[in-house]
Amino acid sequence: MFKNFTLLALLFLFSTEVLAHKGHDHAHWTADLIHFLWLMPILFGCALIIFAITYLDKKSKSRR
């Protein structure tokens, strides 16, 4: 399941042949970089949440 989700996410992240609207060209050489930089706060937030959940889970198991 995770493998399929990862593949689908990569396909959406690197779709360089799509035109959203005039002046928003996904085929431009900077489009991937700009979209990656735009997604970085979201990816960082998800990683932080996952880290916090695993950290708190380990901490609560060690108290038992």
C-alpha cells in the first residue's frame, strides 16, 4: 500500500508536462524546484508529527 502511495505521490510531484493556466508553465526548468520548495513546509510538518507520535509512544511504553 505504501509503495503505491509513494509512486502516486512521485508522479504528481514531477508532472512536468501539465499546464495549469497561462503564465504557470510546468514545463519551465524551475517549475520542479519551485513546487518542491512550496511543499517543503508540508513535508517538514508531516515528518515532525510522525517523529512526535513515535517519540511519545516510546516514552509512554518506557513508563509502563
